[in-house]
Amino acid sequence: MSFKKEALPIRANGSGYLQAIDNEELMEIVSKHNLLIRLQVRPEKFIIQGGNLALVFPGEKVNKKLTKQINDVFIFGKEHTE
């Protein structure tokens, strides 16, 4: 199995500047579902709807519920912050 070949993207549900990531909640999701995750964005970056937030392995575990849960740990705003 290869992460690169079998990971699936989690795409952003909305657009905006990434203000923060709820790391505790993300780690809880990853642990609960036994996933590997590679973040594709960093705070302060502007993300458009449909842009890649993360890659999840194994991809076969990605579904609408998991996609929403992971999206919810990304906190977006309308303005760039320091």
C-alpha cells in the first residue's frame, strides 16, 4: 500500500483565510478512525471552496460524514490575520 496512491483528498466546503486548525479534534478523528492524514494547507493561506485541505489514508474510509468532521476542524475567516 502506498500513501500517495491510495490517499483521498478532503476538499474545503467553503472559502476564506485559514485562521486555525483544531489540532485536538483532528487528532481525535484520526485516532478514532485509524487514519493517516497529511495537511495540504497552513494557517494564513486563502483557500477556495473545493481546494484540498488534507489527504487521508486509507482513502476507502473517506465518506461524507468523515469529510464534514475534518472540514469542521479548519477555522476560516474573511480577513488575513497575523
